[in-house]
Amino acid sequence: MHAGADASLASDLAGIALFQRTDSGLILDALGACEVLELAAGTTLLKAGEINHNVYIPLSGAVVVQLGAQSNADALIPIAVGECVGELSAIDGKPASGLVLTQTAARVLKIPQAIFWNRLMILPGVAASFMGLLSERLRRTTGQALKAQAEQIELKHLRKELQLARQLQSSMLPAQGPLFPGRHDLEVCGFMEPASDVGGDLFDAFFVREQQLFFCIGDVSGHGIASALFMARAVGLLRILATSCHGPDLLLQALNDRLCVNNDANLFVTMFCGFLDVSTGQLVYSNGGHCPPILLAGGQVRDLLLPKGPLIGAIPGARFLPMTQALDVNDVLFCYTDGVTEAQNSAGEEFSEERCRQIIERAAERPLQTVLDGVRREVAEFTRTEILDDDFTMLALKRTA
């Protein structure tokens, strides 16, 4: 539709700042050869990198500029009704810097470069209004740049805080690798790698008496800071309860009751824990919704039988059951979180418990550090990436004498 034939154009132009200082008759006469585009939502006006010879003025609807390849709301700059778009590329002849498109149905006035400069800009008041609009856009752009700079500084500070939080979280857990190198009757080795700066997985192992080892592995729901704080709370409670509770089932009951208190975030943790008498090999263990450890005993690999137990921190007053297992010399118990077995390759296939069993089958004659490093390496080869989708935690123990 040509501007000269559009009876409503005069009322449309009345609210446009660029033309408010100029007689409307002169404006209509100058725009007589211009088009008013009736555009559907999603129509592209300009593509980034293309040469532009027109200035566009939205008369109705929503028009936006998208910078970069992202189409999220933060990457879109709205062009208000009456504002110009494309004028800078029409000035210097350089390619357009962004993608300009309609978000809704829109009416857009298309002004060819020659008409804009040779007919409009010579009219009284139009050039002054144009310079005022450019100044206002520059102030707005500067404000946006300062805001973005402040956000970048805040983000940099937050990243430093997260790095510190990761260090503090790591310091709460045992050092990764062999945990009791001075003992000749037991080998224990742990590994944890969070998927983000801080994670919700945990493992622990310490002696509550000279020959009685307490150990546990857990996985807090979710990821990030909230899960990490819940994990820290669980670890602190575990270390207190392990020295006072006389069984893993009673420990999980007490832990559950305490974690249910003030749990407004509705987080929970899955956990496997046990007490091992190193001198006899008697293992008493209990479980709260965690995946079954893999047991290598007598040269055979199988999942450890687990008692039923609910998630910890979810149901006040929940009860847990104990079970026992004898561990002989060179028997290996491999505990893990689901970030190990559920790691996926590009085809969506999971690493799986079966692949873990195949690795653990060869663990009796190998140092546990070598075994855990092998699992991590094979997962990385399977997924073809070092980046984790979930926290990745392992704990293995073996009686050696």
C-alpha cells in the first residue's frame, strides 16, 4: 500500500516524534511514493549482514531487533511505534548489525534512502527531530551498556563466591583418593566431581571405634546452591549421629527426622550407609532410596541386596531396616550415585550398571584408586565429553587382610 493512498496515514504520523515539528502536509507530500507494509508476525525486515537502503518506522504492532544468534527475551531490543530502524545502515552503507523482525502483526512505513535524505531531511524541523531521536537512543543505549557492565561485574563476583563455595564444600568431605593409607587391613577410596560449581552429592568414611568403620554415600535432589547447603547440613548431622547411633537403620531414622524439620525447599537425599567391623568383615548397612552398591565377592559381581527405605528428609517419622553382609579378604564394595550410571552419550544411551559391573569385576587385584579413575575415564570415553550432566560420586572399599 502506498503512503499517498493510505487515508489513515495522517493520523498515524501525528504521533511520530520525527514529524511533530513539521507541517503534516509537507510530510505527506514527501512520503507520497513510500509504502506502508502490512506484515504478519515473524516477518523479517532486515537480516544481519545484509546491505540496507531503507528506513523503517513502525506504525503499529511490535517490532524488535535481535542481536546475535539467541532468540531469548534478553537478546531482543524493542522498537517502539514511531521510532526509526535501519537508519544507521542507510547512513553509512554498511551491512545491518542485527536481525529486525515483527513479533506481532504490524504496519510499517518503508522509506527509501533517497526519499529519507533528499526529501524528508530538508523539511523544516525534521533534521532537528532526527538528531534528538538519535541522542535519546544513544542515552538509552549507554544506560543499557552500563547496566550490562554492572551485571557482568556482579556475575564475576558471584563466580568467585561459587569457587570459594566449591572449595569449602570439598573441604567438608574426605580428601579424594585413598582415605586410610596407614592401614594394612582395609583400603577405602572416594571420588566426587560436581556437575556445576557446587553439588549435592556426598560421601564420607571414618572410624567410630578402632575396628569399626562408618561410611556413607548420598545424593541430594536437584543441583546448585540449595542442594549444596542441604548436603552440608546432612554431612554435619551424619558425623554427630554416627558416633551415637548403634545401627545404620537408627542413624537414618534420626537423620531423616532432623532433615524434615524446616525443610521448606522440600529437598531430600538418597543415602546408603553402613558400619563395617574390619577385623571380622561383618557389614551392617541400611538404605534410604539409594541405588544398590555393586559387590565383588568370591570372584562374582552382583548388586548388594538392599532393604527398602524411603527418601531421607521427605517423610517425618519414616523407619528404615538393617541388613548384614560378610566381606572376605579382597571383596570389594563399590558405591556410586546415579550420575555415574546415568551418564548419557549423544544417542541417549546410558553408561549403565552393567558397564560398572564389568569394571568392578577386575577390581580385586587392582588398587581402588586405579579402579575409580578407570570408571571416570570410561564414562568420559563413553559420553565423549568431560562435561557432566549430574554430580558424579563414587566410594569403594576392600578388605585387604
